[in-house]
Amino acid sequence: MLFMDFSRCCERLEGTSGRLDMIDIIAAELPGLTGEELPVFVRFIMGRIFADWSSRKLGIGPNLLYEAAGAVAGISKEKVIEKINSTGDVGQAVEELLSVKSQMTFFHEELDLVHVYTSLIEIAEMEGKKSQREKLLAVRRLLGNAHPLEGRYLARILLEELRIGVGEGSVREAVAKAFGVDSALVEHAQQALNDMGEVARLAKVGPDALRDVQITPFHPVRMMLAQQGSIADMIAEHGEIAAEFKYDGSRFQFHKKGNWARLYSRRLEDVTGALPDVIRQLLDATDHDVILDGEVIAIKDGKPMPFQSVLRRFRRRHDVAEAQEAIAMVPNVFDILWLDGETLIDLPLSERRRRLEAVVTQYVAPQVTSGDPAIITQTYEDALAAGHEGIMIKVPASPYSPGQRGKNWIKIKPEVDTLDLAVIGAEWGEGKRAHVFGSFLVACQDAGRLVPLSRVATGFSDEQLAEVYELLKETVLKTSGKEVTFEPSLVFEVGYAELQASSNYEGGFALRFPRFIRLRDDKDISDIETIGSIRERYKRQANSAQAYQH
Amino acid sequence: MLKATIDADIFKEAIDAISALIPECRLHTDDDGISTRAVDTANVAMIGLSLKKEAFDSYKASKSQLGIDISKMKNIFGMAGKGDLISLEMADNAQKMSVSVHGYNYSITLLDTNTIRKDPNPPTINLPGKIVIKGEDLNNALKAAAVISDKIALGINPKDQTFYLVAEGDTDHIRRDFSKDELVSLTPAEARSLFSLDYLKDMGKVMSKAAEVEIFLGIDHPVRFSFDIAGGNGHVEYLLAPRIEAD
């Protein structure tokens, strides 16, 4: 497939708003692709380059892209940035630059989809002190051969922000439709493989290939997530339920085969190097080959430390030994996904728990199973008394559903209303905060689009503002007066008193008394609150308000 | 097979001419000498270079191709002093080349020639205007323009019999007219094309060492620079695609 054909497909999708129409467009392309093209097409169309389980990074920042685009168009990087500021979109800016590019070339090579992908692998593998220069040349070659429309999508893929509104759900349906397989089967294979590209390739082979997939050690799968709910509802619905402490730490996935072990974060980044102590503890806890799910907490003087101290260790690349001394990291293992070559995610929790207890001798998080609300409530009180966040309650008969925020796992914690929101803009601060950003525009998501929801200006310490400034300054897309727009990359947890209907923000809601709680650098932009869940909260809030009035 | 010795300065001159455009190249060797032809990553500039066997102190080679990491070679010359000889030696189909200079013996791993872009065919173009100018004069004019702008127009005014360079910056402007007296020769024909100084700056540095540079120009056409290296025993041609602005 030529990259031009891929680009035309993206353009059609971008101009289509109906989800079913989008699925049809994608499904129509898939059968014609070769086994080599299929995974690339599927990942690219979702704006991804590498498999979701892979921690491989392209390592191309906006500045490198601007410089390459400038070189190809025959203008300075500053002019490229001006263009991006005026269009507000990198893809569109590159497209316009290429359409009026003044620099003639001697040859033109048509870009091929697979060739673009192999070039991106080469770029990702460039290392060392000359790698930025080599990456620049490689990007120049790609852009130099790109037609304007190709430039639009190539630029966005290079920055891993395609944003044509194609979500994993649509691709799943399209794969099912194109190859005549059940979409539940596609979903299941995706949960185990965590690479929709490979799933599409298997779907082309046939339903048996999808059915036979196994989890691969060192290909992390997504974490199963929890909803909010109540103890009473869970017991009413399921009878006996399993309760575990909800630890205020960082989620991890531990993979071990023989003596080789890796640890992955909630975002599936390899954090092995930052937590050698946790690796050692877990290696000592089992002789089996396993994939475990758990939460690592920081303990100082016998007490759990706040979440921030765990995160600091997750981020740490240097002086790990020194940090190890100060705070003890303790893993709490609560699930097992794979054991000695066997994928366990389809087994009921009770059976997984039995196997977990059989093969892991230490660090297994205690679990209480009961149908008695008083016992579960007591567990909740115990959790809070011990300094934990609350409890998780789980349906004993439920499978492990990677990436799903379903009704099988429920979190119970004291009512604090917070939302995880993406930082999309800011205003420069004033007075002593004049050199950092002072007020932030935060957004939720709606089908892959970011929708502004509120401004947050309080709750920050000066250190936090400085830290946030450092993290954001490289991502500025556009500046006008005091206002800046960011390439979305950071997630804030924002507390609020009340959700209000409002026409001030595009989402139709505003937050009353918004305040910054903490930086969620364990979360991705794709993890932020959806407009749908905010509508739900608003409805719940309205219901409980009525309850008080009556 | 290659077994040759060459004055370090002469070889450096040749490698510098290549490195102005590309970081790696495919070198052809045969009875008569070595040559390369390459286009830069962005397909904007081309180089053709040949070094005759007369440029070497001793030279023996069979027909072959070598993948050379030009940046690495440049670093090796850092070891050479004035008047040093460099000796190059490579067996048939070898993956490595021995390079000896100033008592240092390197064994350099060659690049796989399959990974280097295939030799470009130079386009056939008719460039009616021709200027012969001192390399140093040309380089000085390019350097002066680079202060003002990132692009420069090269042209011939047939009426005044001048070769001119004009650069337009955001706020500033520079123009240099070379009268016929200041040039070695001029073949007048209406010509004017715009080029990126990004490329010309690097080429200019190399050309500054040439006694004479032939410049071939047309209207909105590529420019060709042609000049000798290695005391006349080598030759370089640069071809640079123009910038064409819509306005």
C-alpha cells in the first residue's frame, strides 16, 4: 500500500463523523492488505507506531520535526513554528508548507506504508550522540518525499498524535467485519496480545488463530481497572464478594521467566531499573514463571507513604541505590495472569487467587471473601485505619479483563470528587509566578477529541508550579499574548466542589472551586475522564441533591 | 583490491568535498582512480567526484565498490600532519580497510554498499550561462550573503556583462555584482535562479580552495559548479536544485 493511499483513507475518516461509517471505511481497506501491511495500517490508523505492549519510543520531539519540515520546505524552523501557530495543527501546517514548498528536488520516491514503518523503526533504534542528527536526516528524507496530504498525516504520526477519531473500538469492529470473525473474539485476542496490529493479522488467518492466542511474557497487557460503586449493591448482586485493601501506591505488572524479570508501570513502561528492590523481592517470592498484577507502596517507619513518593521512584533513573535506602518499597500482589506458559485471564478470580496463593509465597495482598456487609465494611474501616485508600471489591466468578473498567472490580473510598484531566493550555502567572504558568486549561475527552472543561489555578505549591513548568515548556504549540496552548501530554488530578452546567466551556460543564490535587504522570492522555462519565457524575450529583431536598 | 598511498592534504580535500553534502558514500575504484556520485538525503544536491591515479603517490586497484563512512574518515585525518602520507589497503571483498597515517594504523569497518543509496543519474539539463570565477571570491560572496538571508539568487545580466548575487533577508538586503574584469571569463546568457544558502555555504567552503570554479546557470534551473582538486588530478561537480517561489 502506498502511503498516499493510507493518507487518503485518513482524510476520508477525518471527514466522517458517524462511527459506523468509519468502521465501514476501515473494514473496506483491510482485506486488500498483505500480512506485512495489515499490522502497520491498523496501528497507524489508531495513531500508534509500535505495538501497545512495546516500550519502544520514536524519540522525535516537535522541535526536530519543525526543523526537518523547514529544511524540506526551504524555510527556517521559526517560520515553521509561525505556521503551526497560525493553523493550530502540526499536520495542517506541514501540509500547507509542502504544498508551497519552494525547494525543488532532483528525484522523488513514492512513500510506501511498510517502508515508512521500517524507517520509523530505524529512527527509534538510532542511539548515541549523533542520533539526533541522524533522526533529523531520516525525517527530512521522509518529508522530502511526501506529497502535501501525506505530510499532514506523516507529521502527526511522527508526533504520535494522529487524532482522526479512530478509537480501538472502531478498529475492533472493522477487523471483525473485514474478516468475518466475532468482534468478541477480536477483543479477547487484543486483551491478551495488546497489539491490535497483530490481532488484525491473526484475524486474517482465521477465527482459530484468534482463539489460540496466549499472553507472551515481557509483552505487558493492560491493567484491569475498577469503577466506583457501593458494598451494598455488590453484595445484593453477587452475594459473596472478595475485598482487598486499595493501596495508594503505583500499579505494576511483574513478568518473570526463569531468572529474567521485568516490571511494568500502569502505562506499561519498563520501570525495572528504577525498582531493583521490588524485582528482588518478587523473584524471591516464587520459583515459577509468572505474570503478576499488584501495587507497590512506599513504607517508611512502618507506615504507607503518599503516592507521590512511589511515583518519584518510578521516574527515577539515577541514584536508585541512594533512594532505596530512604524509603522501602513493598509489592502487594493481588492477581496472576499467566503461570508457567498458561494464560489464566479467562479463569474466575477465585481460581486465579487459588493459584496465586499456591505459587507466590510472599507479598500476596490479603483478601477477605464474604457475603456479609458488616464484614466487608469492617475490612474497609481496617484499610482506612491502616492508612490505605479504601478497599477494592471484586466478583469472585469474574475473569481478568485487561484494559476494562467494568463492574467486576469496584473501588470503595471516602468521597472525594476528583477528575483526571489533560492540560491543554495555560496562562502565564503574575507577580512572583511571572516566570511559570499560573493558570491551566484542562480538558476531558470525547471520542478521542479533547474538550475544555475548566481552568485550574489553585492548589499548587511553588515547587509544583516549577515542576509543571519544566514538564510543559517543551510542549508549547502556540502563544498568543499571555495564553499558551500545549501539545497535550500531562494529566492533572483536579478536585472540585460541584459540577455545574455551563456554556463557558465547550464540554457544557464547569467545575466549581477547581483545585490541583496532584500530577498523574502514571496516566496517559487516553486515560483521562470522558465527557460521558462527567455527564453521569452530573446526573448522580443532581439525584443526590434531590434526595437531600426531599 | 586497493593499495594506495596519497598525500594526506589531497585526500582530505576530496573527503571534505564529499562531506559537504553527505555523511556516507559509495566509492568506486578501478585502474584509473577512484570516483563517487551521490545525492544528499533531501534529493536537493548532487556530487560527482573523481580522483585520478596520478593524484596518488602509489596506486593499484581493481574494479570494486567501497562503502565509506565519510564522517569517520574526517576524524582520522585529524591525526595527519603536513606532508604526511596516508596509505589505504584493502583485500578483495574485504569488510575492512587498513588506513595508516602518521604512525597510526586503523582498521576501518566498511559500510555495506547495499545500504547506501544507489548512484543517482545526473539529470540532463541545459544551462546556457557560464561564469568562471576565483573560488575564494565566490566563497566570500556566499559567506556575506549568509549573514543576511538563508537564500540567494545567482544571475547573469547579459547587457551589463555582469555576474550577480542577491540575497534578500527579512529586513536586509545584499547585492554583489562581478564585472567581467573581476571574473576569469563570462559567457553571457539571461540567467537567474534562487538557491538555499544552507547548501551553498558548505559547498562554498570547499570551492574557496579552487583557483577557478566554473558556474553554469539558467533561469529557475539548477546550478552546476565544476572545479578541480588535487592539483588538477581530481575533479568535482556539484549540482544544486533551485528554489522556486510562487510570488
